[in-house]
Amino acid sequence: MVLAIANHKGGSGKTTTCINLGVALAILEKKVLLIDLDPQGNLSYSLGIDGSLHTIFDVFTGEKEIKDVIINCEGVDVIPANMDLADIELSIKGVENRLFVLKEMIDPVKHLYDYILIDCSPSKSLLTINALVLADKVLTTILLDVLSIQGLNQLNKTISDVKQGYNKSISFLGILPVNVDMRNNISKEIINFIKDNFEIPLLKSYIRSNVKIIEAPSHGESVFKYAPSSNGAKDYTSLVKEILNLNEK
């Protein structure tokens, strides 16, 4: 399964979820590839990957093959990114079939993995569309606030456009609430609003507010390595079990 983790709103927990979902899958002996497709390179930084190494930018420009830039961290393979990727938008705008560049890049190694997770940039960029053209499913992470609903609406429209024109088989895996505190009434209200107003599945799992999740990237580690007994690790374990169950169905 190729899973794009996306939201048009920044700060919604995409990168954290991409890392910890990937490591959780690897712990269950799945072969996993993480693709950092955000020019900010937050996924790469959060795993302690040296920003001066070769990245996905070098594959886009033809200087390297995919196999040359893959790095293994905590049992998952990673294709890193850095700020160089910000320039790739201009570089591929004139390329024929520019929306399929990432798909063509990944196809040679796709068969090697059970799961490919893509950390998308928080915008409707050319890179994000490339990710959605490649993806089988979309997981969208949201904070339980009003602004996240706006981002969800925008992403829903983007998925519809991609499905209509470029990838007929793409669909939502579900919505994952993150940084959740169910003691707040607004959290319950937003969840009920999503259930009543969106056809996108709301996952049973959610990620509770947890300081260990926040601390882990500063150590260049997943929450499973940094704090394996934390609520954050427990929540991402529950998430991966739910996703495996959905995938089997």
C-alpha cells in the first residue's frame, strides 16, 4: 500500500504520524519506505538524518537513482529531503507528464515494500499532487479545532480532482485526530461535526496529547525508540493495528 499522509493545513501532525506509523509497521515486521516530500525536510530532521546527504531532490534532477539515496533508520528505509526540494517545483513544471514524475521514480522499488508512506507538504503543491497520483490511500491527520476543518475541506476537494483526472483508484483511508484531549468539549464537538458532515471515515484510533511525542524529534528518534512505554507509543501501536485490519479487509 502506498499511503499519502496529507493535510493542507500545517502543524497537523503529518510528519510525526508518518515516522511513528512507519516504525510501528516495521516493529510488526513489515517492509516500510518513508518518503520525505516536504521541502522543510522535517521528517528527515526528526530521524536525525544528515541534511548534507543525497536526497530525493537528486533523484528528481537525475543525478542519483532511488537506491542511491535510501537510508535505513530504526528498521525503516527513508528517502530524505531538504530545502533543495523547494526549487524542484520550477524544475519539473516544464516536464512532460510532470504529475507522474514521482510515480515513475518509485515504480522500480515499489515491489520491495509492504508499505510506502509519503509525508506531503501542507499545500496543494505540484509535489503533493505527485504524491496523490502515486498513492493508493490518503490518511489525513487533524487537530480537533475549527481551522483543521477548513484544511480537511480543501484536501477533500483536491482528492476529488486527482481522482477525476489522474488516479481513479485513490481514496481516503481515514481521518486521524492527533494531540487529542477528550476532556475538552471542543474535541467532542469537532468529532461529532466530522461524523455528521463528511463521508470520509473517522478512524477509531486517535493520538492523545503526549509530551514524549513532542520531545522525540529533538533526539532524532521515533517515540518508540525515545519512549517505548509512553502513551504516544501505545496510541501509534493501536493505529497500526487498525490500519492493518482495514488493509486486510
